[in-house]
Amino acid sequence: MSHQKLKQDVLRANLAIVQAGLVKLTWGNASGADRAAGVMAIKPSGVPYEKLSPDDMVVLSLKDGQIVEGKARPSSDTPTHLHLYQNFESINGIVHTHSMYGTIFAQAMREIPCFGTTHADNFHGTIPCTRPLAAEEIQGEYELNTGKVVVETFRTKKIDPANVPGVVLASHAPFAWGSTIDKAVENAIVLEFAAEMALHSLALNPNLRAIPQVLLDKHFLRKHGPGAYYGQSK
Amino acid sequence: MSHQKLKQDVLRANLAIVQAGLVKLTWGNASGADRAAGVMAIKPSGVPYEKLSPDDMVVLSLKDGQIVEGKARPSSDTPTHLHLYQNFESINGIVHTHSMYGTIFAQAMREIPCFGTTHADNFHGTIPCTRPLAAEEIQGEYELNTGKVVVETFRTKKIDPANVPGVVLASHAPFAWGSTIDKAVENAIVLEFAAEMALHSLALNPNLRAIPQVLLDKHFLRKHGPGAYYGQSK
Amino acid sequence: MSHQKLKQDVLRANLAIVQAGLVKLTWGNASGADRAAGVMAIKPSGVPYEKLSPDDMVVLSLKDGQIVEGKARPSSDTPTHLHLYQNFESINGIVHTHSMYGTIFAQAMREIPCFGTTHADNFHGTIPCTRPLAAEEIQGEYELNTGKVVVETFRTKKIDPANVPGVVLASHAPFAWGSTIDKAVENAIVLEFAAEMALHSLALNPNLRAIPQVLLDKHFLRKHGPGAYYGQSK
Amino acid sequence: MSHQKLKQDVLRANLAIVQAGLVKLTWGNASGADRAAGVMAIKPSGVPYEKLSPDDMVVLSLKDGQIVEGKARPSSDTPTHLHLYQNFESINGIVHTHSMYGTIFAQAMREIPCFGTTHADNFHGTIPCTRPLAAEEIQGEYELNTGKVVVETFRTKKIDPANVPGVVLASHAPFAWGSTIDKAVENAIVLEFAAEMALHSLALNPNLRAIPQVLLDKHFLRKHGPGAYYGQSK
């Protein structure tokens, strides 16, 4: 049996997003990549969370998506995950859920502006919303095209996915990611919390603007990069 | 003792809707039909959930509503359930709750538009709202007339109840159903979740329109029908 | 030791409102009356719920409020409870909480209209909001005057407290009551649930009107009075 | 080992704010002061709550902030806490969280008006919102300047921090405090509850005004000061 650590990490992340209240029924999946081994692992499609064991995780080649290990059919969203790993080289974990408030922004087709330091601690600016997919993109390779529109969004808006580790997909739901799979889980939690607060902040102050760049920089950079001083020294 | 499996399934569904947070006090009931045996089973009226056992379920004839088995008085909503089984031949489970957000749409007398893929996965379009009952319908056979207005709504709007397995009753609350009783429970959960997200999506974007037909088809049909590819192959 | 059953019932009700999520910190109290014995019992003031035993309940004369049994100081809201028992002869249990949505209507100084059958099952019409107390009423016997403004509200609006077993106090919070202390707890739960749904129903449909009288009558009277047919026959 | 009681109290408060649902991830910290010993204790920075023991708490001099005891790096918000203890002499406990509704008012840059007696029981008037920090205040000693803007807010508005034991920091989140660390925790809970109710009260009644001074005085003073009559006599 190979890729044991990766499969355990991916299972733990799938259970963590349920535990964090981000998942209804089976709407959610987490994956992880092992760049050195050239593979990703993801949960199987439509299997109840309480029945999952590490060996149910499906391992695929990062290069071409061929299944390397695992008997089950992988999550139907696998082509989206694969495309993100192939195009966002700094990420090693991806979480997709239909968490309530992230999904509400997705349904309303609105980006999530940074209204406070909670958001700024994990996302260095606005969490973008993709454009809606065109009819032919939906009828064609839908899940692959979902990945493509995320990459397009970050390239068009010149956003580094390492600094803004998440997106909302128009009419669909959020994706979050991170340099590790645990960071991806954390970013999915923060995206949901920031979305819920943003919704109510806008209700309380409909003219609310994003926080100034200097405060955004301060909070993101006190946790990330060479000048970070939050937490215990490593 | 006959109909044991049906009674166990119905009890399990009644407990599942409580567990899912859809039920306040005793506002909720689930029933199941055994078409081959010509019967339905439903929980008794106004009995606390924690005291129910399978043999408390009341079994009635699908043809005429006569009690076949069981000593308790059936749920006061039984005539509604019976009428739905008699007119919607594809359904074998029905769930009625006063779940908060489904009930809010019912009270506001508004249908629940499909604003995203979460809704589209289980409901192939708008979840309709019935017209209000007339005074004589309320004063007459109220619960039967409740069933009749649901059937009328689906016939008038030309909606197939197999594709849109739920409704909100004006000034009252939601009903959901399914091809099995477990599917009915799942659809009741999705209706509530979709309703809560729709309310807030409208708050965030008051001009929001339903998703395009092509996306609706994609999500519903990847889970239902001959082209389905979600979940593990059977 | 006398009044044991009353004290046990009152303790159980005080714990039930905590269990139902209606109480923050120590904002909540339940009382019960024994009309034959001429007494009421209420929880002591400001004592944490987890430390209460039946003998901590304070028993007072319904006639003059003199303490009959108990060493602790009774709830500071005792004069309100006493005045309601003295003036609403059909009630034998009272629950006061700062439950979130009932309190929101109180703060907004708005009555809670009957927008659906959930409300109608327990409250036969609008749950009224009192007028604000005048400065001298606040500076004088505040808690007694709180009881007086409730009684005034029901007399002025010609509402029978047996049919509408609750009120919201302007700028304060709800009171609910019932023919038994368990009914009072149930009515406090329904008031809160109806208030939360009313708030969101109004957000979804700002022009929403109360349900028609015929539907209100149908739902209230199928649970109350000689024609009731909900639940098991007695 | 010294300061054991202080460290135990501070740990208990840090766990209590998690238990009360005020903390997401590691966004929250509680501290306590021992004025006689001239020290404060605070939790370490970025350590998961479930791993904390009393000896992880960091003890610092109230005079100059030098670490007196403890091996970990203290919370990055320590300079804010220290400045508040140095300037608000009546307080001996401070709680900072990103609790949802307090943070929403902070993000919307709005003060929390007193809309009812729940708020008035613990806060004798409006909970103020600070001005935004200037760019140089953010780029300079950010956490110290956060403390300074709180002190400035209370001095400019002539509010006694003993009577209004909390604040929301523009674009950031709430701080609450108290004469003891347990009171600080209680005030953090009340601030959050009052904020959630205020948001919805404003939605229900957009023209809502703060309660009159006489009602504010009545509720605050029946719990605080020489005329208090709430709770058991001491």
C-alpha cells in the first residue's frame, strides 16, 4: 500500500469539513497533492462520510488524471481539482463545499470584499466570483471547465492564488485551497465565516467599502511571509 | 404482525427529520407507502417522538384510507398524505414539517426559485407555492383539500412531482416526497437548505434570477435518470 | 415540606426553557400557581440554573405576595408574575425569557402578526406589544407596573389571555403563559419560533398581511376547545 | 511557581469564551490582571485552545510589559491589553474575540445602540465604535495603537469604562472587559447577544432609537451600585 500518509491526510480533511459544519449531505470533498510523487488523492463520489476509510480515497496521476490506486469512482468534481493542481503550482490541498454563506455569495454572483481583519488574516483581498459558464461549457466537460474558469478568473484579475486561496463559482459554491491540505481546510472555514459576516455587514451598512490596503497588508503579512510575528516561532 | 418493514422505515424517517433539525415540538410527520400491499403507514397524531415504536405507526388502505393496523389515531394530516399517494403515482414517501425557512417561504406565499446547483441537484426547477385555500375549503375537509391544492398546483403548472419533489403550502409549511421514504427525507432537508440560501441570496441580490435551464439540466440529470454519473455505479 | 409537586414542576420548567435555548445567562424565569392552595412558586433571583434544586424555589401567597416557603430572595420579576396570576384567572404557569427573536420584536416595539399556521396552532391571533412604560412607572414599582401594562394591553385590545398566551414588553422581552406550567413553556417556545419566522417572512414579503380569520380559527380550534381533533383522544 | 490563581483564572476564561461560541479558530484571547502583584497574564499566541494548560499562560509586568513568567510568546494582541490595563484602572479582566455580530458592527463601523433591557443590564449606554486607525498607526506599533484608540474613544466621548465595559474596533472586532475576569467574559457574551439583537431590531424597525435614559438607568442600576436589588444579598 502506497500513499498512505496522503490518503490519511485527505480522509482527515474530509472529516474536518463535516465537523466544521461546512457540509450538508454529501456536498463536499477535499483532496491533497503529493507533488514529489506526482499524485493527488480525493474522496470517492457520493459515499456517506461516516463510512470512509483511508483506503477508500482514490489516488490519481497529477499529470493525466489516470487512477493510480483505489477501487471506487472518484468524486465527480475530480477534473476541477486536477485542473487547479495543474495550474496553481503553490497549492497542495483543495476543499470544495456548499457551505451556506459562501454558496449564497456564489448564488448571488457576488465577490466577497474584505470588510475586516478576520478576512484579511487569511485572504489578501477580495475573494473573486467567477463569470457564469457558457451553455457549451456546461454541456461539455463541465467539471473541467469549472476548473478552467477559476484559473481564468485569477489570471484575468491578476490575483496570486497563494495570497487569495479561494473563489466562489457563479450559481454554484465555493472552492478553497492552501499550501497544505490543513491550510485548505482552514481557508474554507475562514471563507465561510467571512462570507456570513460580509452579508450582515452589508445589511447594516449598504455603502460599506473594503478595508484600506494598509490594514489588509498589516493583517495578512503579520501571519504570512518573512515578517510574520503571529503564533510561536518555529 | 404485518407491514413490519414499512412501519420501521416510517419510524426511522420520523426520527430522521427530528435529527436533521426540521421539527419543532410535534410539527412534523413522515409516511411511507407499500404500493404492492396497497397500504401507507404514518405516525400517530401529537405523540412525542421519543416515545414512538414501530408498532405505534398506523397503517391505512391506500384505496379508501381505512385503518388496517394500529390502535392510535393517525396524524391529523393523514388525508393530505393519502391524497398525494393516490394522485402522484411515482412517490412512496412523504415528509411534512414546519422547518423554518421552508415555512418562511410558505408564510410569505412565495415559490422557491432555483438559484444554484444545490437546489438543482434534487429539484429540477422552481419549488412552487400553492394558492391560498378558500374559506369553504378550510371550513370543509381541510386536510383533504390541502392535498387537493397541491395536486392542482402541479397539474396547473405542468410540473412532474417526480422531478420537483416538494411544495410550500401558502400560509402553512412545506411538504416533500420521493420515490422512497429515504429520498423524501433527503428532499425535505434539501428544500429547507435551498430555502434558507434563497432567502439570503435575494437579500444580497434583490434582482436575482433563476439559473439557466442548461445548468439546471446538467445538475439534476447528472444525479437522476439514465445519464447519471454521480455516486458509485450500482 | 409542602408544595413539593409545585416546586418540582417549577424547577422542571426553569430547566426546560434553558434546554429549549430560550435563556442566555440568567435571563429567564418560570413560575407556577396552585390556585387551590392559594400560592405561586418561582425560581430565586440570579442563581445559576445548574445549581437549582426544588427546595430553592420560593413559594409566595397569591393574595398578597408574602413568602410562604423558601430561604432565597425570589426572582426580581416576581411582582410581574404575581400581578398576572391575580388578573388572568385562567393561567397557572408563566415563563419570562429574553429569547432572541421575541426580544427583537420587543426592542423594535412591534406586535407579532399571525403569518401562518404554526403561530395559529398556539396563539389565536396577533401577539401584542405593550406601550412603553412612562418614566414614573419605571422609577416607581417597575416590576409591578410591568405586570399592570400587560393586563392593560389585553383589556384595551379586548384579547382573552387564554387564547393569546403571550406578549412582548416594549424595549424589554416576551412573557408567555398557559393553563398549566408545561403549556406556558410550550407557548414560550412557539412565540420564539413564530417571531423568528415572522421577522424573515417580513423581509421576504414586506407587505405581508396576517392570515385570514377562517384559517386562524381552523388551526387554533382543531387543537383547543370542544371541537379539537388533534392528538390522541383522552 | 507563582501567580497560579491568576493563570488558572485566565485559562478558564480563555476556555469559557470558546465554550460560549465566541471564538473561531484561534481568534480570541482573554487576560487578567493582579493589580497588587503588578502583573497581567494572557494566553500564548496562536496555540490551539485544547492544548493549553495554566503554565502556558504568559505573565507580564503591568508597568512595562516585560515577561515575568512563561516560555511561550504571548498573544500578538498583548500590547492592546496592557495599554487598557494601564489606562482603565477599574478593570481586571479583558476579552477579545471575533464573535460574529460584534465583528459585524465593527466591520460596518457602527456603534451598538442600547435597544433594550438586555443590553442595559450590563452596558450603561451605547457601545462605541472607534475611529479607523490612520495608515501610520497601522504601520507603526499597531497593537499598541489599537489600545490607544480605545482609550481615546472613551475619553473623547466621556464614557466611564466601568459603566460601558466594551467597544468595537473599526474594521476589526470587539473587546470587552470587567472588574473581574469572569465579568469580562460575561460582558463579551452580552455584547455579542446585544449586537445580534440590535442588527435584527434595526432590520425590523429601521428608525429605531435607543431606549430612554430612565429605563437604561433602572436596569443598569438594579444590578450595579449601592441600590442593586438583583440576585441574592451578599
